[in-house]
Amino acid sequence: MFTDNDELSGMIAAMMNCQQLIILSNIDGVYDGDPKDKTSQVIKTITSTDNIEQYIQSSKSSAGRGGMQTKFNIARKVAEEGIEVIIANGKRKDILIELFTK
């Protein structure tokens, strides 16, 4: 039993020794404040030593099950396996193309 697709994708990425895992969300990533606040910004890079738990929103979208808390927990576990994790907005047009061409 899995809590959601994010957990399943993280487990598969670790089992397959992937180099990167992309988790799609309905927002651009982890913000340094409430994502609805115009002054909040996406934290571009998070390392294992960064203490960002205070920024993780516990709320979920109406379509999701886990929310950013689950995405962050999975990302942290997968990153501990040496896999780069990107959390990106799946609602943005051509987001995967944008990520792969960077």
C-alpha cells in the first residue's frame, strides 16, 4: 500500500538507481512562505542541511492526496539515496521540455 504516487515514484526511482526524479505538483515547488502570497518565492535549491520544514505547507489541493509535505518527505528520502529531485508545476505548459533543456 502506498500513500500516493509520489511515494511510489520515489521508491521506483531508488530501486532503479535513477539519477533524477521529477515530481509534478500544482505549484512551482517549495516556497519561502505561503504560495498564495505574492512576496513568497520558490526556494530553488534545497540541500540536506537546509532546515526548511517551517516553509512546508500541510494543506493539500482538492485533487491530491499528499500535498507538499508528502512530496518533501519523499524528496528528502530519495535525495539521501543520491538522486536529484525536482519539484515542478505540472500545470505549466511545456514544463518537462523546459526542465530537460536547462
